Amino acid sequence: MYALRLWSTRHARVLEDLYERFERALVALDPLWRRLGYARIERPVAAVESAVKGLLFDCRMCGQCVLSQTGMSCPMNCPKQLRHGPCGGVRTDGMCEVEPKMRCVWVEAFVGSVQMQGGAASIRELREPVDRRLAGTSSWLRVAREKAPPAP
């Protein structure tokens, strides 16, 4: 898992392009999601999302994905779960102070963010604190619901 997570940050631009296409498809399918009922499809979509993002990013399913802002490096993989940047304990070699065999999630985030469209600017954006009530829910469906035009 860890090796694939590192691969994902090294290929952040490709993954960003894929996700943009996928997001457009999700939003375009909003009428179908509405007919089926977002509540009804939440569990199966969250299961698929967990499998895909778990494999690629070691996703923790916080329900508020910020991979597009953090260079495809999930900040929830930080042992301290810091969502705004590295702690003061990052070692000079870029390794985590809590998990010495793991590269700091935020060092990886900076590596990935440089490749992405927004570049390093997107990583500097302030993110909302984690809403623990959303843990285990699909951020894909949340994005589709938020970005879709209002229902007639």
C-alpha cells in the first residue's frame, strides 16, 4: 500500500486529469442519483470509493477528500492527522517523527502538488477541519450533489 501511495503522489497530474473526467461524469449522472436516492446509493458507492482510494492513496474515508489540494497525498495518513501542513517534527531527511520509516505525508504532498494544475498554490489553501460525522461516507457523492445544477 505504501509504495502505491508514493506512486500516486509522483503521478499526481495524471490522477488529477482522471479524477476531473470522473467528477464530470458523476455530476452529469446527478439526475440518476436523485432518482435512485442519494441515501440509497451511499453505502455501495462508499464501498467502491473506499476500495479504489484505499488502494491508490491509503484513504481513511474521512468523507471530506482533499487529495486535489494536497498533491494526491491524503493528510489523514499523517499519524497526527494534520490537514494544513507538516508538524515541527519532520526530520531533515523528510521522514516522519512518529513513523520514522514513513516519509512525511506533507513532504509527499508538496512533491505531488508541484505537478498539479494549481501547482503549489492549491496546497496553501485553508481547509475546513475534519467533520468526524462524515467518516465513512462518500465524498464522490457529496461532490456530485454540490456541483450539480439545482433540480427543477
